[in-house]
Amino acid sequence: MEPSIGTLTIERFRAFRKLTIEGLGRVNLITGRNNTGKSSVLEALRILASDASPSVLHDILRSREEYLDGAAKPGAPQLGPEGAFELSSLFHGFPSFPRPGTTLGPLAIRSDSGGHRMRVSIGTGWFAEEPGPAGTRNLVPYEQDRFLPNQAIPGLVLERESGRVEVPLGYWLSHDTISRFRLLDQIGDLRLRCVFVDPYGGERTATLARLWDKIALSGLEEDVVEALRVVEPGIKAVSMVGGEGSGRGRSAIVRADGYPRPLPLRSFGDGLNRLLGILLSLANADGGLLLIDEFENGLHHTVQTDTWRAVFRLAADLDVQVVATSHSWDAVEAFQQAASETPEEGVLIRLTRKGEDIIPTLFREEELAVATRDRIEVR
């Protein structure tokens, strides 16, 4: 079964003027020096998989502290000095918002091959409000001969597979608006299921409980527990306790050999928490996409090969395409070892900055084996 995304093209997004990665595999590891866009590739995939969901864009901006959430007051200017605007960090070069009558080249993300061919673009536009039926207000394109200058409203234009959406800049600072978009995501049919594991988020107890609930009684619990034995061989079972009516939040407990009673998962250290977060996220990405930022965080180098083996096996069983980032040589060596043992294709993508451009170099399993054997730098 072919991976969901075979070729990924990113234009005018973040650090990328244009980046094309051809030949993505079932499990992929992205490496590169700082500021070469490793995390930005994951962000682009999140945007593409969600069909440019405003709530996903909101989460991406907040995670980088690029979003003054709730800082704007009603009626406050939506553009700063010289056209600065809240979402400019998404666009290559941090551009100013264009004046009325001019446009800014949209950022575009697309998948041109693989099981899911998709495309989205995000551009800018100027709008105005005019009266609609029953006292409503309609957003229409701003025309200088129809509206006064103070009636012009700057906004983003999302061109998506599901249709065009126009969102005024002021709406991005509204908690109520983003909440409505998030609700639409929950009840809608996203283009491609996508689960994201940030460098630390997989260990949050609330996140683990939510992910565990989604696989409970599905038959995947034993697969997850078996993979956890990579870190702690004596583990027998995992469960979530507490929550509603208990007076405290839910927490994960573990039953293991040598202990008379179940213990909190956190008693076993950060590595087990990180691994459980990755495994549960993988199980919840069934048929879709799993994105892992800084794969090696919390994982001792001695368990990374077995962790990659579990990822390769579950990705094949569940038809999940995995894209992870790392700057660790241990993670690269472990990835190569696991990839050499499975028929599923593992691909390493090294991002290198050349002037204003970022160039991808792909290492398939045979090439990666040579690189790790001869200690050729691929990070």
C-alpha cells in the first residue's frame, strides 16, 4: 500500500521559497542544522492534512509564541506600522500586508503523488461588509469605488479542497471564532487524519488519557504495551484512572513485575512517558499521518533502535505514514538499523541551506547504511 503523500511541495511558507521532496517513504526522518526548516515541514503537513483549518493554523502560531492570543481589544487596528500583521510569520520573508488593490503571492502546499493528492493555499485580500437579509452582514470584496477607505477590512483567503474561506484578520484574535472553527473540525471530515507529537506534548497526562480512550477495547492496547517493554521489560498492563467524580484529573498507572501494586506511569521516568505518547499517537493516526518533532527527546540511545522497530511495525500494520525530525546521530543510526530490517521503506531527508534556498537530499536504505557505516554527516 503506497504512503499517503509521495511528493510534497511547499512554496512561500516560512523559510521555504520553494521546497519539493520527492519519494517520501512509509517512515521518514528529517535532519538538518538549526534553521533549515525541519519543524516547518511538519507544520506544512499539518496544514495540508487539515485542509488549511484555521484552528490548526492558530495552534501552530501559538506553539511558536507568534500569536498574541487575546491581546487585541475589540476595535484595535488589525495592521501594525508599515503593514505588519499577526500572521506574517507564516509567509516567506515576513512580508507586510499589501495595500488595497495589490496582492501578496500566496503560500501553497500540495501533495502531487501518493494515496492522497491535496493542495491548499493561503493568500491575502481586502474586504468590506454590506447589509444582508434579516440584519446580517455579508463579507464582500473591497472595491475602492463602492466603499470608503475606513471600510476596508484586511483578511486571509484560504483556498482549500473543501472550498474558499475568507477570514478577516481580526477574527484570528477572537477566542470564540477559533472555538467555532475547532468545533467544525471535530464534526467535519478532514482530508487526512493527522496526529502531531511535539517535542514534549506526548508526555502530558491529559493528552495520554485522551489518546488511550480512542484505542480502548480496539485490540491495540496489547500492541502498545508490548512496545513499552522496550523501555521496561516487566510491564504487564497500562490503565487510566481518576477523572470524573474522583476529584482529580486522570492519570496513567502501570502494573509491572516486582511491584506489589500498580504505580504511576511517571514513576518509570520520562522515556516511558515519551514512548507511550508516540505509540498512542501512532495508533490514533490509523490510515493517516503521524508527525513527531524531535523524535529522540526523552529516549535513551540504547532503546531508540527498538523504538524505531515498533514504529515501523505499527506504521505498516495501521497504514500510517510517519514523518519525524531529529538532530541526533543516535536517532539516525537507530533509524537506519530498524529500516534495514523491514520491507517498509525508510527514507532520511537532510535539509541543507544554500543561500536563500533550502535543498533536500534523500537517503534511501542502502545509501543510509553506507552513510552510517562510514560516519558520513547526514544531520
